[in-house]
Amino acid sequence: LQQALLPVLSELHGADRPQEVGRQFRQSLYLWGLISVVGMLALLWPDPLLAWTEVPDAMQPAVREYLQVLAWSLPPALLFRLFSTLNQSLGRPKAVTWIQVLALGLKVPLSFLLALGVGDWDGWGLVGCADATLIVNSAMILMGGYLLRHRSFYDRYRLWHRLEAPDWRVLGQLARLGIPNAMSVTVEVTSFTLMALFVARLGTVASASHQVMTSLAALTYMVPLSFAIATSARVSYWIGAQRAREAVQATRDGFVLVVSCALAVALVLLLFHNPITQAYTRQPPVALMAAGMISWLALYVLADAIQVMCFFLLRCYRVTLTPLVIYCVLLWGGGLSGGYWLAYRGWDHTPPMQHPVAFWIASSLALVVASILMAFLLRWTQRAREARVESA
């Protein structure tokens, strides 16, 4: 939901409406408050969550205590996400990066100290990790707040102006962008979660090798995600400035970067599949099975880079429902259901594969189709926008 603020603020920035940037940022605080309350309630009273995840009774007291501390770290974490989104939309990502680097330097030793203790003190174990998260999240938003208050760059946006009453038009606009976005992410996450559950039936080696693939996919996703965020901020800026051609050029530049990086990553995966999988596990059967699936992961990485760029850029043009439908049909219907069919039912006269690669074949091909459809949708949307601007 909070990521929906990025194209809105970037567009206002491009239109040179600084005070409206500040007003819409303040309006987003109402969403922050709502999400924080809902999240805290779920973490402070986690019985349904613990029952759904089937946490063993012996572990529940420690997990419950951990979640209750984590609940208090949620509001500062979400507030820092707003700070991050604001800076990304205004073309100031370095401030966010430096704060996160400093936070990482604090989080690692603090987690070790509070979890494992020092000297005669044994530490607080799992709860100590939650305490470290709370301290670091609070420190991050304090640093962000200090910058917003004291850096002259932010003065023209009047961020510290008195908080207005809820503007339901603005909040509705953010909800229309944010809710389909959140649902699309949910589809993607649940497809991975259910895939892991289906693969678990194939045994521990299959499950472990699938986990290696999932970890690699999550790691390689960070690069195109970063380019997608940056490109969407620039495209929204040019949309706000009513310069459709520059928005298209920014789109092309973003795709050149993201596809180039994805091709480089895919090539590294193909050339060094054995060392990469061996770095993840010391069990030869697991590494061997994972290495045999890397070629499909390389295709997945390339398609994933294209679709995430399209997803973020379509949101700049307020197109959110069609990508959600594409995700539901292809990630659930094509990737998950297709993988299940290949693994356990077979295809035509082909016997069941009984191998986790079935899910990666189906998911990769489904993502290729999704990326092609979303690329065509993006191009059609941009052409329609160019035509409207030229006729105005």
C-alpha cells in the first residue's frame, strides 16, 4: 500500500507542486497509522497466526514473546518506508542508502550482543533479536526525521505543516493504486509458498534443492527491483511534467539497464552453477539437484526482470488491475497448477516428473508469458498517453 505513494509523489514533483507533495505525504500518515494498528494487533495477539503455521506448543511462549516485541518495531519500520518512498520520488535515494548502511552496521553486532550475551550474561536469545530490530528501526526513523527537519532541501515541501483532516479523495486514490499492488505481491508470495509445500512431498533432498533455488531467485530479484523503483520514479516525474516522450525514453533506458543486468546474472548462473549451488549447501545430492535446475532459473531471472519493470511502470500510468489478473492467471494457474500437473500427473503420454524442476519449468514459462503480455500492455498504454498529450 505504501509503495503506491511513489508514482503519486514523483508525478507531483515533476509538475513542480512541492506543497502538494507535502500534503499528500501527510495524508499517507493516515494509511501508515491504519496499517500499523492492524499489524500490531496481529502480532500482539498471535494465536490465529500460531495455529495456522502449526508452531509446536513448546516453542509458542518464546515465539509469542518475540512477536510481541516485534509488534512495537512495526510502526517505525513502516514510517521509515514512507521516508524512503518520499526520497525515492524526489530523486534523493542516497540519504536512504546511508541510513540503511549505518543501520546494518548497528544491527549485526547488536543482535549478537542481545541474543547471545556477553561475559557472564547469557543474553535474551530469540527475544534479543527482536529487541535489536526495535532499537535499529527506531534509530533509522529518528535519523530520517532529523534529515527531514534540518535539511533545507525539504523546506519547500512543508512536510512539518499541521496535519490536515483525512482527504478521502487522496486516500481513495492511494487505495486504488495500493490494494491491487498488495494483492499482486500476495499472489507472487503465495505461489512460492504453495510451491514449497507441493515440493515437500518429494522428499528432503528435493525440498532442500528447491530452497536453494528460491533463495537464489530472491537474491537476484533485488537488482531488477531496484532499477524498477528508480525508473518508475523518473517516468512518473516526466508524466507529471506533461512530457510523454521523455517518459518513454526513461522507460527505454530502464529496460536497457535491467535487461543487461538480467542477462549478465543469467550468464553467471549458467557458467558457475556448480560453485553457486555448492556455496549454498554442503550436501552433494542437494547441490547436484539444484545445479540441474539452474538453467530454468536463468530463464526465470530474465523474465522476472522484465515483468517487475513493467509492473512498476504500469503503476505510473495507474494501470493496476490488469497486471493483477495476469498474475492470478499465470502465476497461480500456469506456474503453480502447471508445475503440480507436470510433477504429479504428467502431460499427455508423459509420466509424472516427480522432480522439483517441474515447478520451475512451469513457473519460468508462465513468467515469460506474463512478461510479454505486460510489455505489450505497457507499450499500448504509453502510446495512448502520448496521443492524449499531443492532442491536448
